[in-house]
Amino acid sequence: MARRIALFSVIIFLSAALQARAGCSCGHSHAATVDCGQVVAAAPEPHYVERTVMVPSWVSETKIVKQTHYRPEKRQKKVTTYKTVPETREVTRKCIVLTPEKRTRTEHYTVCIPEKQQVTKKYTVKVPYWEEVEREYKVRVPVWREVEKEFTVQVPTYKEVEEKFTVRVPVHRTVEREVQVRVPVKKQVAKTYTACVPVTEMKEQTYEVCKPVKTMREQQCTVMVPVTEHVEKSCTVRVPVKTEREQTYTVRVPIEKTKEVTCTVMVPHQEERQMTRTICKTVPVQQTRTVHRDRGHWETRVETVAVPARSCHRCCATPCGDCVATTCQIKKRVWVPNIVAEEVTCTVYRQQIEKVPYTCTVNVYKPETKTRLVKFVDYECEQRTRMVPCVEWKTEVQTKKVPVTRMVAQTQTRQVPVVTYEKELRTRQVPVTRMVNETKTRMVTVCDWETQTKLVTQKVCDYEEQERTRIRKVCHYEPQVQKKIVKVCEWEDQVRKCVDRVRACRTEEREKVCTVVNYRKEQRSREVEYVQMIPREELKTETITVHKCVPVEEMRECTVMVPHTVEKPVEVRRCVMVPKTVKVKVSPCCHRPVCCCR
């Protein structure tokens, strides 16, 4: 309903808007044109009019709703139950009893008697044997030879030379200066070397193979084939006939009874007892211990220090005779230790264990003899009767076809597989390894020296120059050509021979003795004993129990759910049409246009 009202209000709103856009009631448009297409007068400007439109709106209201609730009530109702009552009767009935009787009959049967024969047969066999075949193969063999090689060596030559030099007399003073120190630095340098690398190549090789060829050959053989024939035979058959007879059986019916049983029960009682528990306490104890303390002092000591020699700058880096290392004395403070042992008193906390008595409540169980009623099930024997299906056997003479199988000799042809061997040349790839010189690069650790600047305080000597004469050895290097013998490895191709064992087959004719079994039929007879059941009628009296259902009415309590009405406030949403003011665009009425052509 709310949807219909909303749709109707939207249709009214749209129709009002379309009428306002269409113009006034005179039916002319806002701008009129004549037949020649020229506009005579322009349309006036539109204006807006307020109109009231009904708009749907949803409102929440509280509504009283009736609800049905159910409460349980206990009531009494009359129920009819059925009780089974047993009733005993005596019934006399006829029954057929089967009496077994032993009889004898003659039975004929056929027996297949085997007869063995020794037969000699010829057959062909492929006997394998080994042959030794000599073949050639190529090998690359390393050959070492000694080559004489010349190289140049720088031979040192020493000469004694007299030279004059100036000696400077040292004058000591203390100076701070920067010293250049050479520090070793390890670096990784790439080094190229030549290595012999093995290279494996695949080489084609031809070899001979014995290939088996399988062929089929026809062979004649004698086979004993079974032939089955059906022979008619008369036999006596016992045919079952189903009947029913009345049988008495005993049933144990359960009856629930109650009896008094005496039992011993452990009843808990609470008692208060005195017990002892162990407590650990922390007790302070005064203790004396020995402490070692350093009672030393500072002392000023004088030490002699070596001062490195300075170069005279005229000779090599090695100091000359006057550039001799000197010593100087320095003062420094030194701590002189004095360890003294002292006795100190200190407090130590130790654990002390004590046993404290306390009272606790203990649960004690005492046996008590009680009597209780116990339900148990007892069984009583009842005689009942039921109908039991039984089978009676009747003797009938029937004729049936019996399959008789006999063996017949038959000559057949069969395909026998024969394997022969043919020689075949094949090719295979053999790996051959040769050594190739290859240049490689590896990282080598090189120790280089790096110059570092340090600030050193030292005693400096000023020297006075004095001229002196000395004889020293001077080393000169002369080039000298020497020779050495170097081993060079070369590879040579050699042809070698080897003996291979090859498997071959030869054909041989052989004979073997086979045992062939033939079967001969023979008719025999035998006496067979069998038991035949002979029926006879007997009268039997049996006691049967019949159960009857007796209706019994009794009152029972039942719970019924009774309905009652409850009023409950529920929030409901409904659609209400609300007035709303809307501005609508309206165009004013225009006059009839006048054509300019007139």
C-alpha cells in the first residue's frame, strides 16, 4: 500500500512539471516563426511558482500486539495398558519320524589306466663359446725430453775502494719532530700462471657385436586330447518335502525381586592431631676472614733509553761509522706494590633448620555395617509351544546324463622359436683425454711497505764535521750467460694392440629320451552302501503356553502446555504522505505571432 501511494505522488509531481514547461493555455510556443522562417517576437523570461506536493515519509510508531505464550501444567489422565497373561494347554498331533535303513547297490564306472613309453627325440642347440680377437687402438703417450736453455744472471763482484768521509761529533738536545715510519701493508695482486688442463674429446670407434635373430620353425608332436561323452544313468534321489510340526520348548521368564543386603561402609570422621613440621630460618653469624690489601707507594726511577742513529745523508740508508745509536736517561714514576693481610669481622647469614609442633585436622575413615535393599532379577522356567518347519525325504528314481571323459591321441603341428646369431658392426663414441696449456689468473697476497708520519720526542744530536779516510767494499753486478737443462713434455700418438674376448655360437644336434604317457580305458564295478530314511507316523502330546492380552486402566501424571494471551508493545514503521512546498518553473502566455510577409 505504501509503495502505491509513493508511486502516485511521483506521477502527480512529474505531470505538474511537464505542464509548467509546456507554457500557457493559448497553445502557442514562446517564440513564433512565420512561414518564411523569420522570428517575429522573442519569448519572455520564465518565472517560478511555489506549489505544494504530497511526499511519502516513513514514521515509527508503537503498536500493542497480542502474542500467545505457553505455560506447563501438570494433569492426570486415564491410560489403558495391556498385560500379557500366560495360559497352558495340552495338544495331541501327528508327526512323521524318519527311520534310517542301510542298503547296498552295484555301481559301474570307467577308469583310465596310464601306460608309459620311452621315445627318443632329436633337437638342435646353439652352444656359446669365446674367441680371442686381436685389435689395434691409438693412444696419446706423454714423452719427456731434456732441452738446454740459456739465461742471463747478474753476478756480484766486490772491490775495495778508499774514500774520504766527514764525521760529525754529536751534541745532544731534546726535539719534537715528525718521523716517517714504513709500515707493512698486505695487498691482493692478480698473478698470471700457465697450467696443464685435461680436455676430453669424443672419438668414434667401430666394434663387432653378435646380434640374436629369432625365427619360428614347425614341429610335429603327439598330444592326448580329452573327449567328453554324455552317458545316461539311473539313480535314486531323495527329494525333500517341507512340513510344519508343533514343538514344546522351555523359556526362562525374568522376574524382578528385592532382597536385603548387609554391607560395610567407610564413614569419614574428623580428628585433631599434633604433628611436627620442619622450618628453615636465616640467622646472622659474626665471622672473621683474612683480606689482602695493597699498601704500596709511588717511586721516581731513572732509566736508560736507546736513541736511534741518524743518517749522515751522504751514504746509503745504512748508518755510517759516526752515525752510532746513543742512549739517554729518563725519569718515570713507578708503583711499588706492598700486599698486607688483615683480619676483618663480617656478618654472615646461615640457614638454621628447626622442628615446630602444630595442630591439624585429619579425616579418618571408620567401618560401619549398614543394610540396604538390592533389586535383582530371577528367572522362572515356562513351557511354550511353537510351530517348527521340518523336512521329509521321499525316494525317487531319476535318469541323468553323466559326462565321461577319455583321452584320444592326436598329431599336431606347433611353431618352435629358434635363435641364431649374426655378426654386426657398430660404432660408438669413446672419450679421449689430452692435456692443453691454459693461462689462468689467481690472487696472491703481496706485502708492501707504506710510509706513515709519527710525532716523536727524542734527544737530537748536533754534529761537528771531521774528515776521515776508510776502505769499503763496493759491489758491482756483471751480466753472465748460463745454461740449464729443462724437461719438456710432448705428446706422441702410438698404435697399440689388445686381445678382446668375443662370444660366438655353434650349432649342435643332440638327442634326448622323453617319457610319453598313454591312457587306456577299463570298465569296473563296486558295491556301494547308502542309507535310506523310511517315514512312519507317531502321535505326540505336547503342553503349549498361549499368551493373552488383558486391558488394564491406570492413572498417569502428564505435563500439558496451556496457551495464554499476552499484550506486548512493538515498534512498527508505516508510510505517511507529508505536504512539501516546491518551486516550479512557469513560462508566461504569449500572443499570436504576426508574419512579416504580409
